[in-house]
Amino acid sequence: MTSATDLRSRLIRIVIESADGELTNGDLAKADYSLLALNYSSLSYMRLIDAVENDLGVYLDPEADTDRFATVDGILGLIADSGGVTA
């Protein structure tokens, strides 16, 4: 079982890695964990979706609930809704 804090930390790591060195945890915190505010690129989103599937075993449909992809918390909600990871 993965705690909510552990899952959030893992997702933040994935978000940062998917940005290919263009982003830090500090940048995310300053933007209140909004990927839109940071102009997260479409390529970074595709990397993120792929990494979530590979690392967490959760498929995220990039065309469903697109508004929820705007923030780390929104993506956490998508992961929790999938039932693939117990948060």
C-alpha cells in the first residue's frame, strides 16, 4: 500500500523528470504545483503519462478529464480514480 504522501512524492519526481531538466521542485512549489502555470510542454505531458504507466502501473487517458492534468493534485486524483494505486 502506498501512502498519499509517498504517491505525491513519486508523482512530483515523475513530473520533474518528464520536464527533461527544465523544472525543479522549487519551481513547482512556487507555481502551487500547477503545470499550466509553468507552461509544461506537450512533450513533457506525454513523457509524464508514459512514466506514470511504467512506474505506477496506471494508464492515464490523455484525452479524458484534460482539466485535471493542469495540476499535480489533479493528476493524483486521476491516479486515485483509476484504482491502480492505493493512496
